[in-house]
Amino acid sequence: MRFFQFLVLLLLVTLPIASVLAQDVSSAPLTADEVNAADLQTIPAQVLPPPAVDEETGSDAAVPPPAVPDPAIVKLQILLDRAGASPGVIDGFDGDNVRKAVWAVEIMRGLPADGLIDAELIAALDTKEPVVGTYTITGEDAAAIGAPIPEDYAEKAQRDFLGYASVVELLAERFHMDEDLLTALNPGAQFVAGEAVAVAAYGPDMTGKVARLEADKSARQLRAYDAEDRLIAAYPATIGSEDNPSPSGTHLVAAVAPMPNYTYNPDINFQQGENDQKLIIPPGPNGPVGSMWIDLTEPTFGIHGTPDPEKIDKTASHGCVRLTNWDAEELSKMVEPGVPVVFLD
């Protein structure tokens, strides 16, 4: 069974990544009704083929992404998130993170682990409740916004806290959404206190007690199992890089630290820009390790959040296991010191 699941994951990681990092969808609004009424059967069932390779550069040939988010994909992503299989940032675009979450839900629900969006999977997801709801922005939300976050670590070190730079960023992270999707669902919104806006109704965090974690480098996924070896949560993850590989073997959770500061030491880890001195970067969701640090017994390594949730499983990390802030926070409530973390090559 494990071998079959591994083969499925190898197929899944060849999916083209539908990146929207530089895409502007503000001119193509969606409505909550469109998303709530979307038919999941319109989503292609089969795993998508790998992208063509440019013979001159050897890199993946550019495939233009869809012009606008797909309401059915938005709905599917929210339902997967509710089920404990995180698709990463909810953005309305199909891709690797969505299909890995599909595979995880199939395992959780006892379905054939084939990664297909088919009638069995759709029936297993609760499609009755609306997936987009309404949230009224509070005065506390508006008051929490600070100045834009600098890129340079020395400038970051001058701050007291690395919080959110806009209400859009705050709400997008709170409701597990891409900022572009949030603005597309709310055309003309000013995002000020007292205003009601449409947001992803992803549901409450998963609960349970994690007995074992698997950090799968090939699948780029972190999986959580309970004492009965049942998969109870799965998260897309950025796990190391060629220059800064993650550890191998089994290590233990050493501690859980919410809102951590970050010690930048170019002599141990990496050099950022021209900063060649040790720096203490203050805490905050926009800090280098986001809003949560789950320390491992392997020195300098941990499981942590990120200031850039849209980049999860799309860029390399500096050896650690990087999750979205909300996934790292959810996981932190289910683990405790001593939980083994198995790194799978």
C-alpha cells in the first residue's frame, strides 16, 4: 500500500504549478454565489500531464495560467482545507498543492488513493454548507496594521514587530486566502472597519494528538499521524533545497514557540543581501519564520511559518520545513515535545 501511495505522489509532484505571484485578477471579480454554487464535476478528474520542457533552456516551458480563478477550484480548496488536507493558499487555481490534498483526503476517508477528483471524492466532501461567507472588519483589525515590511534583514532588525501591512493581507491570512482572490471576491471594497466582506469559510482548525510526522521531500508534503497510524492532517511544505538540504533520518520535536524572533547568523545558515553580522529579527507573521516555530532536536532546524504563503512548495527553504502560518499554527496545537519527525528522501 505504501509503495502504491508513493507512486501516486511521484505522479502528483509532476503537476504544473499554476503560480499567480505576479498575476492581477482584480479586474475579474467573482461572487460568493458563484463559488457556493460551483460544480466540482467541472474540474478535470485526471492528474494533469507534466509541462513541456524548453529544449534550449532545459526549464519548464511557460504555460499561461487561467485568466481568472476557477470558482470550482476555490470551492474544492476550501472543502479540502475543512477536511484536514491543506491545499496551501486558497487561490482558485489548480495545481500540485490541490492534487496532493486530494490524495491526502482519499487516504483519510478510506477511498482509493489515486489522486482523482471523481464522484467518490466529491461525495466524501461536505458540499452542503456554503464555502464563502461574510466577515465584518473590526476596529481592532484596522488598528493592527503597520508600516510596509522591508526586505533587508538589518532593516527588519530595527523593528519591534513584523505585523501585517494592510487589512487585505491580514484577512487573506486569517481566512487562508490569496490576496488577489480576496480582492476579486470583493470588487470595490475599501477594507475599512465596519465593512462586510466575502471570505473563505474554511471551518475550524483540526484537532487531535499527533504521534508521528513525516516530512516527505519528494512529495513536498508534511503528514501528521495519530497513535493508531491514521493520517489526520496533511500540509504542502517547502522542505530544504539543494544548497541547504533538510536533515535525513528521524528527529524529535523539542519545543513549540509561537511568535518567535529569529536569529540570523550568516556563519551558520545563509547570507541575506550584504548582511554579514548576526542579527535578531523581531517576531511577527511577516518575520522570516512567520508566526510559529516548532523546534527540532537537530540543531538550527525546525518546522515553521512564512511571510509568503503563496510561495509554499514553489521556492526552496534554508533546510527547514516551511508551512503557511495557519498550517504551522494548527499543527502546533496537535504536537508536543518528543513527537518524532521522519524525513523521507
